[in-house]
Amino acid sequence: AQKVTQAQTEISVVEKEDVTLDCVYETRDTTYYLFWYKQPPSGELVFLIRRNSFDEQNEISGRYSWNFQKSTSSFNFTITASQVVDSAVYFCALSEALGNDMRFGAGTRLTVKP
Amino acid sequence: GAGVSQSPSNKVTEKGKDVELRCDPISGHTALYWYRQSLGQGLEFLIYFQGNSAPDKSGLPSDRFSAERTGGSVSTLTIQRTQQEDSAVYLCASSSRIIGPGEQYFGPGTRLTVT
């Protein structure tokens, strides 16, 4: 069975601080995909990244970076120099290669204060 | 290009009534998903369509829920005899699944309130 845990329910930071959102997953498959989505106050989920289980390279996209570690079954997301516009709920998700559903974590609500 | 659209954006219905929620996926996307998001919760998978294959209905919570996809495009999620616990935001997503699960593009959702 697949499961995604986002232990941090809410995080509040001040603008320009760095913040890391944790994601821990469980799966029996050796081939799987991990995702991060952002849900801003407007409500529409926005795709951020997809990572397959064979690619453990960390990824950086502007102020966003992701740290994938199979040894600890974690796929953490760091925002550097956070901005107010980063305020949103962030979801980590897991999909097994042959599965049809995507299992989402409960989400972490990030509030960035000016 | 146009994204995923859903209608209505809001629906208030009385307990016991049937409701239909509509999803228009991104043109050319063969995969279509329905999810339910209850207040303050994550997303709960409901059903998955891929091309002309039989849908994966493993996430539907009861037989009051059903969905269809006509012509491989528009999808309708139907909830019969609605209950108060059905109140949630229903999200539709589409994907151009190539090798493995592709990124999903989500619609704005339909907020269903059962009174």
C-alpha cells in the first residue's frame, strides 16, 4: 500500500527566510513517481515537479529545490528566500508506476508574513 | 491553451437529491481523474479514466457515486441521494500520460454543499 505523510500541518515564516517542507512516503514498488503541487488561496492546484524513483539527483528551479533520498523515503521541498506569494498549501504525492491513482499527503499550509 | 474546466463552480443541494458535476479536460489528454477534497484535508482519489479502457473505480466511496466519460473527453461525476458527508470540493484533473504517471493538470473544482 502506498502512503504519503506530511507531518507539518502548518508553517509560518517571515519573508526572506528559507523553509523546508517535509514529505515521507511508503510504497512496495521499486518504480514510482513523486510529485509536489501548490494550492494557492485561489484553490487551483499547480504542478511543481515530478521525480521518478530512479533519479535521485536533487533539483533546483529558481528559489525552489527538492531533495530526494530513497534511503529515508523522503522527498523534501525547500523554498529559499521565501516571499509572500509562496503562501499556499503544498501537497506531496506518490504514484506507483502501474497504478492509476495518485496518493496525496494531507498538505502543509505555508504562511509567509511580510 | 485552455486548461481543465469544471462546472458548476458551486452547487448547493438538499440531502437526498442527485447532483451531476462536469469536467472538460485539456484537449488531447487521454487520462482523466476525479478527486474529492474535504475541508482542510488532502485529496482523495475517486476514479480514473484512460482512453477507451474500463475506468478504475477503486476510489469511489459508495455505490451512490458513479462517473462516465463520453467520447474520451468530457466527464460527468454523479452523486445520487446526496448525504451531508458528501459536502466537499470535487476536483478533476487530466494528464497526457506517456511513460508512467504524468503530471496532472487540475481544474478549479466544484464546491458541493449538501444541506
